[in-house]
Amino acid sequence: TPSLDRKTILPGVTRDSILVLAREYADELGDAMKESTGDESVQVTVSERDVKVGDFNNAVEVFITGTAAEVVPVASLATGSKDCDNFSVTLKHGKALPGGPVTAKLLSILREVMVGKRTCDATKGWLRDPFASPEEFRADG
């Protein structure tokens, strides 16, 4: 994912959640990565860094995150018609929801955590009891 250092993207809660879940469930995401790429030796790596055009040329799946959108596949990326560098890429897994194998698996894991079907040390304190007293609610995290 793009780094927050350049301040070109927002430090969203969903973005952060996906990063945490991808790290926590990297082994489980391995099969989805292999299916998506067709490469049996591929490894799940989670990183935050500057993303370059060449990265998109080599990408198999791209997704965006947002509070209301959760995880949404990207079908294509392109520069504007007035840009001096012409760039366009179409991503085969972005044409239909829920996206490719990796995007779909991450969305599934996120939703399982959201409804309390899945938990791990990294997600403890993510869900609060809305009916708890204010003291219990604050102490639960």
C-alpha cells in the first residue's frame, strides 16, 4: 500500500485494519495469492512504500479501502488525457465484485472480524459492546 509519508492518501481505519489483517493472516492469504498470480512460490508480503507506475503494470490485483466501501477491487487505472506520460492498465480481477482471490479473502476476513466470528490478538478490542455502561465501554479497549 502507499506509504502515509507523502500525505497523498488518508490514514483510514479500514486501510489500517486491512494491513493488520493481512499481516496476521498472511499464511491464510497464501492460497489466494497463489490462485491470483498462478505462482506456487509466491509469498505474502505486507509493506507500506511509494507505489510507482511499474508496480501497477505488474499487478494482478489492486483494491481500495474505505469506511463505507470496505474493500473494493480496481478495474483499471489511467492518467488523464492531458498528462505527458500516457499510462493505462486494466486489471482482470477488478471487473466484478468481490474482486480477485486476495481481495475477496481480505474482505471475507474483515467481515468475519466485524461480526465477531474471527478474532486474534491483533484484533482484540476492535469490537465494543454498544450496550455496555460508559465505564465498561472505555475499559474494554
